[in-house]
Amino acid sequence: MKVIKVFGYITAFLVLAVSLFFAYATLADYQPDEKEELFRSERCDTLNIGDTISILSWNIGYAGLDKNMDFFYDGGTKVRPKEEDSKNNINQIANFLEKNDSVNFIFLQEIDKRAKRSYYYDQVGEVEKRLPSHASFFAMNYNVKYVPLPLHNPMGSVVSGIHTLADKTPCLAERGAFPFNFEWPRKVFLLDRCFLAIYYPLSNGKNLVLINTHNSAFDDNGAIRKAELNLFRNFLVAEYEKGNYVITGGDFNQCPLNLNTDFGEEPFDFDDYVAIPDTLLPSDWNYVFDNSVPSNRRVVEPYQYGKTKITLIDFFITSPNVEVNYIKCIDLKFENSDHNPIIGSFSLKRDDLPEAQKVEEENIEK
């Protein structure tokens, strides 16, 4: 009888402890507004029609998913590498960005401000330190006091997000929230996905809108991805209909239209293959990607060339008034992240100038 009573007390204690934990997690749940202004300035840089701009986009995988890592959410077992490996990864990533500091804009995804998985190292601060001439904008998409999974080695606290750096000062930087419809209690411990838009006035009175995005990777029935894309489509098209120039880039966690899945000796990941619907945007919009190099590898196991499955989910989308000069995926062989960086060059088409300015420029050229 005493044993049964003790067992009952223990069970009651555990139920109470779990209930209190979920109550705390729910009360502490990060609930961002649909739109959040991160920065506004009247002293911003105006860009000219015909200007060429370059953008580098890279999901750095919190500097924790290097070539030797697997990840528990993807079928592996690990959460983070050794501390010295984590520090080496962010150092190498920052070195790469520093060497490419001539790029006008840098879109980073999955970068930590303070998280157990990256040993509470401020990765955003490290990148800012390496690129002092670039303005910095951070939008949080992961703010959880304690992630209890995996049970054998919980991820713990996470403050992470997407990070845009720019060598010119925008007039506005804004966080836009994606819909999030996982059921409770799961949603309390997962990301609150978002995109980060920065705006620049143009010489023709319109705006250049640059958007850094990190879309959902895990979706039980496709509803979350669909909701995100619907919101994103409406946002992009609305900006273009205002006469603005739109470039968005990042980790879409979906493949672009017209992707060739033949990557030679590297096996394509058809298991998790999801493509953006061909009806998402009007046909004159462009999906911009380098089909010669995979941008992402599965982290179910450490990376092995020719064995580990790869895919391409990092790319740009441009409005019809943006000309694509080139796109390159840099093959870093997933040394310090499970993604390779992409770099694109774009021009703002001159044929979208106001008629009066067109005539003026034609006279000058004659």
C-alpha cells in the first residue's frame, strides 16, 4: 500500500511539473505583430534607375550544421557540434562575408543572437563587427525560453532570426509575419516565421523593395507552406503594382520552378521534394537560381559527397522590372553550414522610367 501511495505522489508531482512547464511556455510564447517596424529614417540613400546591385544570401545554420553534423529534426540525433567547432564555423562564415564585403546587400537566415545550441555566442554581433560599413537589421523568428527536444539533449533556449546587412541606408526596415498554424502545444516550441523587407527610394519616385525570407521547412500537410506563399504572393504583387521594384531572396525550403534535379554524382533529395506552384506568380516574374551547384544538403547524416542527398532551395525571385545579370551558388562543400551561399547581380530596368525622364535621357544620348 505504501508503495502505491508513493507511486501516486510521484505521478501527481510529474503531472503537475509538466503542466506548470507547458503553462509557463504558453505564457512566455513569442507572439509578434503582423508587421513590426524595425527602422525608419528620412536620411536614406536614393538609388538610380539603371543601377546594378549585388545580393548575397546564405542560411548559415546557426553555425552548427557543418559537414560533420547531423540534426535530430531531419532524422539524425545531434543538436549542436562541440563548442570549438561552433566557434570555428561562425568565424569561417564571418571570414567569407568579410572577404565579400563589396556585395551591396547580405541576407542571412538562421543566425543566433543568444542560444544554447550556439553556446550563447552572439553571431549577429560577430557579423556586424566584421562588416562595420554595412547597416544591420535583425528580425527575430525564433524566441523560445526552452525547447525540450530531443529529450536526451534538449535544445534549450533559442533567440534567433534573419539578418539583413546593407551598404546603403534604407528609409524603412520592416518585419512581416508569416501565418503560423501548428496546433498547441507544438507551436509554442517552434519558429514564428517571418520575412524582412527594406525599402529604398528611387530616382523615378518609386521604391526598391528587398526582402530576406526563411520559409517553413516542417509542415505536416502543406497548409503552412501554402498559407505562407499566399501571403508572400499578395505582398510581392501589391508592391509591384505600386510601380516598385522587388527582389526577394533566401531559404524558401521549396524548390524553384524549372529546376533540373540532375546534379550528376550527387543524389537529389526526392524524399522531401516540394516545388513552388507554377501558378504562384504571373509568368513574367523570374525565379533566379544557379542550377549547377546544390544549395542545401540533408542533415540526416554527416556530409559525404556522392552519398548525402542534396537539393536547391535557396534562390531569388524578381519582379518583371528587374534585370538579372548573373547568379552564382558558391560551392563551399557544406564545410561550415548545411547551405551554400548564393550571390546575384541585378539591374533596375531603365524602360520603367517615367515618360518625361525617358525623353530627357534620349535627348542627352543624341
